[in-house]
Amino acid sequence: MFGNDADFLLSLHRTHAAELRAEAEAERLARSLARRAGRGWFGRRKQAGRTGDARR
């Protein structure tokens, strides 16, 4: 399939670079979706709970 080692290494590099780009894009999408999901009415963030609840 590959004529020499240089062709193989170039193909391996391109494949790895494409995987890194896809992973970075997936992480960017996940961060953007998570940020929007955490907001309530009028853009305010939802409160996780009262501070005194954790101590009880």
C-alpha cells in the first residue's frame, strides 16, 4: 500500500492530525452546550442548593 516509509509516516501524521482536530471540535461543542444548559430564566445561573443543606 505504501511505497516507502515516508509515505507511511505522512499518512500516519495526517490521520493523527485529523483525529486531534475532531477531538478538539467535540470538546468545544461540549463546552458550549454545557454552558447554555446551566442557565435559568433571563440568563441567570441555577443554584445548586442552599449552602446550609450540605452541612446537615
